[in-house]
Amino acid sequence: MIFGGIDQKLNAMRFITVYDFLDHKFTQLRESGVPPPTRINHGLLEIGNGMFLLYGGEDPAGRGSFADLWHVRVHLEE
């Protein structure tokens, strides 16, 4: 799973995507619930059963670092 990053002009972007390494394709996801703030330089750890742990990172506007943890569940519609 990819959760944001920076674009070619070095602007923060929010682009939540999963990559299927078997089929070699990307699928863009939509968010539901209360989303975490957009961040850069964060960590993302797969913890199993479609769950990820999103942690840390920096505010793209330069207001400081994040010290929070988010459990993110990925559900792909068949």
C-alpha cells in the first residue's frame, strides 16, 4: 500500500494506492471514516489481514513531525 508522498514538483500528495505484485497493477483506493492527516516521510507497516500501521512522518506545510499511530484497514471490492 502507498499512502501519499511528494509529486514531481515536491508538493505533498495524497494518493492511496495498493500494488498487486502478482498481476503487476495499481489500484487507487477511496477513503472512508476519519482519515489521518496528509504527511510525508511516514512509515507504513503491514500487520496482516488487510491491516496496516501508519506512523510518524512530517507535516507537509512544515509545522512539525507527527507522533501518532493509525490502524488502516484495506478492503478491496471483488
